[in-house]
Amino acid sequence: AAERYRGKVWAYEVENEPNTESGFRPPDYRESLETVYTQVKAADPKAMVYGICGEGRFIGWMTKELDLGAAQYMDGVSWHTYITPGNPETYGLQDYLAKAEQIIDKAKPGMPVVESELGTYVAPREVIDQPISDARLQELIDQKVQPLVMAKWPTHALSERTVAISMVAHSMTNFIAGVKFF
């Protein structure tokens, strides 16, 4: 891919959320990261290679990767900080990302970080031009109406207003943590 897109693609992210249950064991990811990094840099030395690409609570997994020497095979770290149904404050996102930055700086000082995915689950509208009110949404959640309530993440939908507030706070929290861009 790097040969084909040389000069057209400026960055590559190695795998998507490899820290999940269906993802990689740290030694396997480190091997994959080394292979991709080596091939991308051979084909397009100016291209950036981002690793980790972890979702949610990724610090433990990322630390294992960095302890295995993964930092030498990436130009930066990407992360996906989904926090639904919480918000940055209840999730402790600012402290969590500060800790992640400390771990990254210890492994490779100055390595940039990007937030390559974030989001939350917004309740679909019942009427096309009217958002669901907070009271109505709570009623539907209490009734366990699908798809507003799920067994797994994100467990339940949020109102459009709550999502808007959370997304702005989420973005600002990432910038405060040192994220360069999304």
C-alpha cells in the first residue's frame, strides 16, 4: 500500500484497536508493527506510522507493547478514547490521558499522539425533526427499548444535547493531554 500511495497518504495506523478481546497479544502486535513500519518506511520514508491504536482502557496493553520495544517501530501513538455512556469527567479521562502521555514520553520522548477515533452513541430520533427529550429517553432506557439499550458497550444511548456537550469536552480533554490532531 505504501508504494502505491507514496506521497498521497501521509500516515498509516497499524491495526484497529488491537487491545480488544479479538485483537493481538502484545508480542504478536509488536511483530506486526515492526513489519508494517519497515515496509512503509522502505516505500515512503516521509510517511508517518502510528501504533498502539488502542481503545478504551488501553494503558496496560500499551505499556506491555512499549516494554517490548514497540516505540522504535512507530512515529507516533494513536488512541481511540470512547467513553460512552459516561463523559470525560466521570470517566477520569484527563488523568488517564496524562498517565498515558507519561508512559509514552518515558518510552520515546516527544512522540506525537493523535486521537484517531472518538465518539458516543446518540439516541436515534422518533420524529425526524425532533430530538428525543431527556425524560423520554430515560423512559425508553428504563423500558430497555432496543437499540437504545444494549448488553455490551455502550450500554445505552445518550440525548443529542448530552452527546454534543460530551464531544466538545472530550475533544478539549484530548487537546489538553497533548493530542496534536484528530
